[in-house]
Amino acid sequence: MIPDIITSTANPRIKAAAALRERRERDSRRQFLIDGAREIGRALAGGIEFVEAYVCTPLCRSEDAEAAVDALGVVGEPT
């Protein structure tokens, strides 16, 4: 999948993801956040279904981060 570029924390998708920090929101939406390359890799290996993934490609320098991005199917930044 080719990602969208999100440049504002006022973006509704970012606000919806940030709301998942609250237990009440996680319980009502039956979703949760997974943060960190190693944890994302483990979730993918465990068959967790991802709804959305937010990636800051300049920060993806470790082998775990590169593997997680590859496994998520992110092919590059849009032009």
C-alpha cells in the first residue's frame, strides 16, 4: 500500500488513534495501539489484524523497524 502523508496532529485519523490511549475508548471500539517495531513484528507474527499503521520512515533505521514496515506492506512514500 502506498501511504498518505499526514502532517498535522489535527488530522481526524491521528485524533482517533490518539484517543485509543484511553481505556474507555479501547473498550468501546475494541481496538488498541501497538507501538514499537518489535511489538508490531510480534503482533503480525501472531496474526493480529491491523486497521491502520502510522510510520515515520526517517525513524525506521533498525532491522526490526525495516522488517515491520516491509511486513505491513508499505512500499514507499507517495510522490
